[in-house]
Amino acid sequence: SVLIIHGKGFGSRDRIPVLKNLVEYYIATEGKNHIKYSADAPIHLGGSGAKIIFLDI
């Protein structure tokens, strides 16, 4: 598994989470063939400011 910490975007212009949106877009498009499962990380690992990804290898 992989933990990606992208933050929640609160420091972004207009509070729009740029990096979070890019990570989610990549998971849904280019990464989908390599990812078995992904979700927001558990609270103690970052909650909605991080993704936990299980690779399909």
C-alpha cells in the first residue's frame, strides 16, 4: 500500500484543493490500471488530506 499526503487545500487560492484534485484525477484515469483500491486515509494517517492506495501488482 501507498500513502499519499496531498493536504486538504485550505492554503490554496479560493480554498480549492489543487493537489488533492490532481491526485484524485490521476487515480481515476492514468492510475486506474495499477490501483486495486483507493480511499481517504484513516483519520490518524491524514483523513481527507491523504489517500491510501493499494497497488495492483
